[in-house]
Amino acid sequence: MKKNVSSETKTLLTSDYISERGKREFWFLTIATFLCSLPRAMFAMLSVILASQNTPNDQIGLILASPILPTLASLLVSGILVATYGPRRVILGGVAIMILSLLSLEWTIHSSLGAAVSLICFGAGFGSYMPAAVIYAKSRLSKRRLVYLFGIFSSMFPIPNLIGPALAEMYLDQFGVSLFFVFAALPVLLGFGITIFLSDSKPETASGVATSYLKLLFSPNLRIPFAGIFTIGLLFGLIPSFMALLLKENRIPVSYFFTSFTTAMLITRFILMRYIHYVRRDLLFIAGVGLESIAYLVLSTEISIMLVVLMGILFGFGHSTAYPTLSIWCSDQFSPQDRGRPIALFNTMFLSGIYLMPLIGGVFIENFGLQRLPAFLSLFGFFFMGVMLVALFKQGDLSKQKTQGTK
């Protein structure tokens, strides 16, 4: 028995993964997460599809924001389900719901109410999948390079923006709306096939620490991660909702922003995070939200292709730094068996920002126009950045610990 324990301990100290099988499962889930997130990237063209059917901007905002309540509810329920049944079963259930919802959109997209119902179901599926996948991925990693490898995994949620919008634009130009959502469901079907091969891990018994969502929400140690990730979600929410429409109105192909944004994010997650994760978490987050806000402020001016590419790069660097930094900041405060609810609530705050943005944006566009929307959103980022800087000046290191280093 002693020999087995020492061998396991040695693996955790010298390897990036809990085991060889854990390594395979981590990368299987990473690929599956990319595939399951691809339709969400293709949804960047939903505002264009709805606008082409003469749907008013405020209604477009309502349709795009319709998944907010079921998504948030499923995120919170997912944390409980993961603790009860384990993350794999919740992952499979979430993917199945996403597939059925995408297929239903083929018939409901021509009706505002029908499209909203299908998107509500899709949001519930994705809301179940996201926290379960995050918990499963982290459970396959040792602490040796946790920030770096988890950064790669979490990048699979936004990386599909590299090809999703351009892929959707090409399909719509060639074939129109017909069978578009069947086409969008194909990668999720493939992702479902991959997740079947994940092992079924038994849910660990929670220690009882901070199990109440209400207690977590008002925990002093989590105020900054929760408020910060909501702000990041609000800023990111422009990309899958109105960014394509903004670029179309300026006669700029959508691929220029989405490709530069995602390429910068890839460079940050795969290369730069190797070196910058030694920096304090509060400083990394401030830098990330600052870059995002500057990018949006510039995009509210008279934009050109070159400017769009540069701001896509800037936003990509900012987002790719801020999200994993806050996620690790939150999860590291809990033992592995107690992370279900905190991570679920963390992702709830993130998606709350994403889904609230179309609602806010639709009303804003009706009154002030689309071109000013990025500048309006940048104010949220600059405000939170200012609050962080004041707190930093008064209290010092807000995260109270540095990110996990590597040897």
C-alpha cells in the first residue's frame, strides 16, 4: 500500500496530469469542448439572419438574450448534479440537449417565439455542460502547471470564434438558412461521440465548506472574482451577439476581427501564459480588462480593416489573460471535492454578462445606434479597473497569493 501511495505522489509531483489515462481524458475533453462550442461561435451570425428577416433590433436583442434564465438555472443545478452523479453524466446530458436544440432551430428560426424557445433549450444544455466540463478537466490535472494547462482547456470555449463566424458566413452565402442548423449540429454530434469514452468518476463527498450558493455569492474572498468575471462576460457578450452586425454595417468581413481575436488568444494561452502566470493574479486581471476596454473604445470610432485586426488582437490578449486568471483565483480557494458549486456560480456570473449584453445592447442600439455600443461597454471595464486599482492601492495584493509556478 505504501508503495502505491508513494508512486501516485511521485506522479503528481513530476507530471502535469494525475495519470496517463488522465492525460488522455483531459485532451479528449479539450477537443470535445472545442467541437461543442463551435455552434455558439456560428451563432455570431444569428443577428444577421434575424436582421435579414426584418426583425427589429430590440426583438433581436430579446431573442439573443432569451437563454439567460434557463442557462443560469442549469449552471446552478449543474453544480448540484455534478456533486451527486459526477461530471461525466452531466456532460453527456448537456451535449444531448444542445444537439436536439440545434436541430429544432431548423424549423423554429422563422418564428421569434420559436427561435427563442430553441435558444432557451440550447442555453440549458450548454449551462449544464460548462461547469461539469471545467470540473472534469481540472480533476485530470496536477498542480504542476495547472494555470497553463487549464488556460488551454478554457480557451476551447472561445477559440471556435477563429473559424465559426467565417464558416457560418460562407455557408449562408452559399446555401442560405436552409439546413444551416443541421450543419451547426454536426460538430456537437462528434463531440458527443468523444465524451462517451471519458471514464465515470465517482463524485467525492463534499466537506461541507461553503455549500450554500447564497453564502458563496457574498463571500468576501470571492467578490472580486465574481464581479470581475461578470464584467468580462459583459464585454465578451458583444462578440457572439452584435459584433458581426457592426462589422457588416461598416462593410468589413467578419473574419478580420474573429480571426485576429482568436489567434491572439491562442498565442496567449499556449505561449505567453507560460511566462506571465508568475505575475500576481490581481495585476493580470487588471491588465486583461484594461486591454479589452481599450479595444472596444477604439472600435467605436471610424473603423478600418487594419484597426479591426489590431483591436481584435488587443481584445484577444486581454480576454485570454483575464478569464483563466479569475477561474483559478476562484477554484484554488476550495478543495477539489468542494469546487462544484463555486465553479458553477463563477460560470453563472460569466454567462450572465454574456446573455445580458444583447438585452442591454438591443435597447442601447435603438436609442443611440450600434456604432457607439462598444464605447458604452468599455465604460464598464474601465470602471471596474478603476475600482480594482483603488483597492490595490489601499490593500496591496488582492488575490493574496501568486499563481502556481512551474519548475
